[in-house]
Amino acid sequence: MPANAKSAQDMTARAAKAPRLTRAQRTAILKALADPKRFELLERIARTSCPVSCGEAREALDIAPATLSHHIKELQTSGVIDVRREGKFAFLSIKPGVLEAIAASLTSLSPTACPRP
């Protein structure tokens, strides 16, 4: 089986498991991801297989703790990330299925070819 066919099947399978998003949820997610630093934070979280500590995220983004806190709150409120607290530490991870759901929503906007009369 060609690699691109397998990847298309994988995407279809993941999209089938993705939660359905309301219009308000899609809008909140896209607004949250529109900020370059928040998108960079999301990329940082996505590149690791384990939850990212806030200390690691702050060092990687080189931003003030208050600014990081704001970005985390925006991503958490929009439903993109989970924040797990352990004592005074917080660990960030991507919510399962949310990115697949937003990707599926965007993919559904692709125009299909018009049939020729």
C-alpha cells in the first residue's frame, strides 16, 4: 500500500474518533491558535510525548511567567489543552481528538469539483 494512502486512512480513522465541535468551540479554538506565541506553545507541547511543565514551556518560549499563564489559560479555555496540577507544578498536554476535530472541520471546507454539464 502506498505511504500516502496509508496516511489518508490514518487521518480518516483519527477524524472518525474526533469529537464533534460546535461552531462556538471551533471559533474559540481558531482564535486561540491565531496568536503566534500560543501556536508556538502548542507546537512545543505537540512535539513531546510527555506532558510539558510550565517551566520548560517558559524557557522554550522566552516569555514572562504572567504572559505564559495568559496563553495557557486561553488554550485551556478554548479546549485545546489540558492542565494537570501536581502540587505547585503544572503540566500541559493536548486534549485527545481536538486537533483532529478542528482539522476535519477545516478539511470539510475544501471545495469539491463541480460536475460538468
